[in-house]
Amino acid sequence: MLRLALVFVVLCIPAIALAQPGAGPVFGPPPAPVAPPPPPPSGAPLEPAEPPQVGAPAIVRPPPAIYERGFFDTPVGLHANAGIEVMGGAGVSSAGLRTHLGIDKSLGKTRIQPSLGLGVTFAYQTLGVEDIRALDGSVALGYRDWGPEAQLALRWVDGGIVDTRVFASFSYLRVDLDSRLMLDPVEGVGGNRGMRATVGATWADRIFRDRGEATGLAWLLLLAPQQVEVGWLRSAGSDRYGVTLGWGF
């Protein structure tokens, strides 16, 4: 019995030792410990972990550069505005509505490009003329003029159909005078043809692009004129000089 007990103890002790959690082999050298990673050098910035990317990477297209376009690839500009025109001359003055509608095409590859524009202009105004027969020494007559208009300009191109411009314009006008002149003519008033020449500038592109970035003051700028012209007008038998303030683009 003693011999059987000793054999049982000798066989069971190694099995019990191997069954313990974390226990290594009973026989042979223990396993070598795993060395920890070396610490980063002192003062070196830690690299942030990159977030995982889901799906395909986004396609980023740079905006087209103006200098990469062809000489004739600039967009066609659109112009439409209406405003108040006030002019005067020797013994005569006029005031009323003046409108413009047209397009222009610029040429070149630079930021500032020359352009040629074509359009029409229309005016409905009141003509004040000195007349000794009137109680206050002057008479007011209504008249209209309309006709084709040509413009030569420098255009600050930014890729849209509306751009800031400095221009010179010329119009050949048809004039329609007050029908009362057929019964009661006024000296110095007559003719059914006219001409108009001006120089001006329009900055509507800048105003409309910036209005959403600032406070209410930027919105108030929309009430200010966006085009100014200074020029000469020959119609209804007289030459007049003055200014036109326009709203539009």
C-alpha cells in the first residue's frame, strides 16, 4: 500500500501544478519576459491618431484659374439697370428715368480685360424750357428717347456674368416729344433724333457678393447707386450735361 501511495503522489503533483492558472512548465527554464516599448524622446510632440476613413476619399478640384482659359473663353456679361438722370444746359434742363439693357464680351487672360458691349437704352423724362409766355418763365414738356447703345470698357473678371467695369458709352437716339408742341410750339425745342455719350463705372458685382458676409450696414449699401455715369446728351433741340445714377448690374 505504501508503494502505491508514493506512485500516486509522484504522478499527481506535476498534473496539479500544470493545472494552476498562470503556472509555467514544471521542468525547464521559465520563459523570458516581454520587454515594454521604449518611451518617446523627451520634448518630442505626440503624433495624433488619425481617424478611420469611411468610404472613398473626397475628390478636391481646385477652382479654375483665369490665366488657364483661352483668349476667347471669358463669359458673356449681362447688364440691366434703371436710374435717375439729371441734366442741364443753357436755359434748359431735363430729369427722369433712364434704363439700360445689354451684354458685353471681354477678351484676354489677365484679371483686367477690355470688353465690347452692345445694348439699348430708354428714357422717359421731363424737359424744362424757358418761355416768356409762361407765368413762372418756364414750361415743362414730356419726352421720350430710345435707341441702340455701344460700350467700350475695362472689366475686372472673376468668373461670373456680372463684373465690376469702367466704361465709355455712346447711343444714337430716337426722340418722341410732347404732342402739345404740335399745337403750341416752343422756341428751341424740336427734332426727333439725338445722341448721348457718357463715361461711367459699375460696382454691383462687389456689392452683391459681399452682402451676406457682414451686418445690416452691408444690406443698406444695396440702397446706394451701383452705377454712375457722367456725360453729354443732345436731344429735343439742345445740348445738356449731367449725371445718371443707376441701380442694377
